[in-house]
Amino acid sequence: MNDFSPQESNLVDRDESRFSITENIGELVNVDEAKLKNTENSEGTIRNILSSYDIGQKLRQLRLRKKIALVDLGKHTGLSASMLSQLENGKLIPTLPTLARIAMVFDVGLDFFFGEKRARRVFSIVRARERFRFPELSDNPVPGYYFEVLAYGAVDKNMSAYLADFPKLEATEVSKHSHDGAEFIHVLHGVLAINYQSEEHTLETGDSVYFDSSEAHSYHGKSDVPAKAIVITTPPRL
């Protein structure tokens, strides 16, 4: 499978709609707005992603470094001291125009707020209710699989993990793909077929496979109930 990795609206790049190793959640799948609006807790998920940049903490540090009171900053930005306080405490997520106004006052670029995430963002929990479910390709009428990204909040990952569903299809209905690195699949339930080096291999509940994903491969469900599997991809060795 190719890598993925949501930032805000265009949640998966077409080139990363198969399991690969370049996780950029901000470009995860071209899902239309209606689907996003119907995705429960999508706003909360996006808030969690933006909170990883600690914008409020950076704003507070910048203000204290310049020794500017909230009231005085409010006079310069046109924002109330109450709103600025909520921004600093992470209770509000600033819009780009608001953030640009603040950045101008302190003579910094927007990259000051987005340049680095928290250094401690090594431990990252993804709640089941926060995950998004995407088809293999947004424009494919018969997706070979559906996936959920299991570790989108973590940065500088050495691997990418997904929960995938494989509906029952014929081998001729799916296409092969490849990506640098390695791939590991563990079937949680159902029957999954993997075509690798022109040979079909069948995996059942509890079976696993590890392979060099630079070789063209494809997969499709073979059981009436869609096969479900954990899929892990890793980048190539340097």
C-alpha cells in the first residue's frame, strides 16, 4: 500500500492513495466537502492536528519576550484581550488573517508559528472516533480497498500504519502499484489475496506477509465479508 499521511481540507493526494511512505495527512484524499461535513468529529480531528503546532504557546512566548501586555497587543491588532488570551490558551484556533495580523505586529513570518511542531510530539495517540476512512482512489468507482491512517499525528515517522478493508473483488478489477521500502500486512479477519511477482497468495485470519514493496503488487478481498488488515509500510533503507 502507499503512504498517507490529514492537514486540513484536501485530505489525500492521489499519488499517496495507495500505501506508500510519504505521509502527509494534509493531502490525504480528495474527499468532497459533503463527505467531510458528514464525517463525525472531523472538526475535532483538524483541531488536534493544528494544536500539535502549539500556536498559542508560541504566541505567548513571543508576546512575553517583547514584554507586551494583552491589552496593548489588542490595541495593535484590533483583537480583544479576551480573544488573545483564548488564543494563547489554545481555546481558539486563529484564522490565517488573524495570525497574519499578529505576525505583522511582531515582525515575524507565518512560518514562525508553523515552522516546527512540538519537540515532544514523539508520543501520539489517535482515537478511533477521530480517524477518517478513505477509498483507495477518490475517483475509482470500484475501490480495491478502504483505509484509515492510524498514526497521522506523529511526525518524523520511521513507519506508517493503516487499518484497511478489502471488499470481495476479482483480480482483474484491481491494479498493481509499487513504492520504495517494505510493507507488512496482518489479516485480522476475512480472506485476502495478494498478487506478487505474477503469483497470487491467499492470506486468512491471523496470517501475515512482509515483502519488498518496490516490486509491483496488488490485493483484493476474497471473502463475502470484506477482509480487514493492519498494513505497515516503511521507507527505503539509506
